[in-house]
Amino acid sequence: MINYIKAEIYRNFNRKYLWIATVIISILAILANVALLKIKTDMDLENSNKALAMLFNMVLTMPIFIVVIFVDCVTAEENKFDTVKNVITFGLSRTKLVLGKIITSTLLAIIVVIVAISVFIIAYATLIGLNDEMVVKFYELLRNILVVMPLWIACMCMATSISIVVKNSNVFVMIYLGIILLDGVVVKILETFVWSKFSILNDILIDYKIEAITVGQAEPLSAIVLGVIYIVLFTAVSVVCINKKEIK
């Protein structure tokens, strides 16, 4: 499986798709700093701090949407063109195939995150300048990233499960984004029209848990545990689905 992961990483490193995504995300990181510089120049300290806090919140929440890029790159595209059968023909078990896909997607995402965060910090230091207060804030941001990373990986596993079941890449993306965007709406409807106690389901929604971490309303351990549970759950679902799937 290690050789398969190496081959997948090499394959994706030699594709424009990954690098275009990395460049776009890095450009957005630079533009965010340009916007912060303008806010810092035009507004008072309180508003500029609010803008920075909002930006840091986006850093923690946006990856749950961006993960589809890596899953599409590693899993969905191969499923779309039926090239996954070539890997199975060479003797790799379906379970190892799923684990290899998830690990590869995660490693690629981590690399892009490291690049994007590095670009953001360098751009901030260059355009605005670092002081002791900002060093502390960046430290807190990096700590929160480590806390929510299991939730990001859980989203990767969920997207992988959907991409295995749904052959069409566009439909896969729409289903995944629909779940992420509408899960809270569904809970709200159930809470309003069925039973008020359904509000407790918010505690197990990935996006709500990340938001709670950003505002300091959730214990880091609870986010990590929830992420691990979802990783195991969606990985198991992916393994079951691919083992039942007919691959010719």
C-alpha cells in the first residue's frame, strides 16, 4: 500500500490540477493580506482586529469545502474513467485501495495547507509586519488548525465515500457540498417542526463544531474525538461500498 500511496502522490504532483489549486489558494492568502492592510489603514484598531478574527475563522472553516478538490483529484476522477480497475487488477485489495486514497488525499491537502499558511504568514509579515501580539495570534491559529484537522480529515473521508458511490464528479461535489451547507438547516427544521430536542444534533455536525472552536465555545478534545469517530465511520462506509461495488 505504501508503494501505491507513493505512486498516487507522484501522479498528482505531476498534474496541473493540484498546482493550479495551490496557486489559487496562495493568491487568495495574499489578497486577504492586501484587504487586511487596507482595513488597517482605513479603519480603527477594533474593526481591523474584527476583520482579522473573521479571516482566521475562514481559515478554519474553508477547508471543509476545499477538500473536494483533493478527493476529486485522487478518487473521483479515477472512478469516473473506470481506471480504478487497473489498480485492483495488479493485486491491491479494495480495502487498501480506499485507505491509500484517503491517506493520499490527506497528505496532499496537508501539503497545500502548509504552503497556504506559510504564504499567508510571509505576506502578513511583509505587508503589515509582525509584533508580539500577532505572533501569539498566529500561534493560536496554528493550535486551532491542529485541533480541527481531524474534522477536516473526516470531511475528506465523507467525500471519498460519496465519490465511490457516485460516479459523476459534478454530482458527487454537489451532494457533498449540499450535506455540508444544509445539515444545519435540516436540524433546524426538525427542531422547529418535530421536536425541540433535535437541537442536540448540532453538537455532532462538523461545521458547527469547527465554528464552536473558532469562538472558543467547544473543548478541543471534543472536536478531536468527533473527528476521529467520523474518520473511522466514513472509512468503514467507503470500504463496505467499494467491496460491494461491481468493478469491471
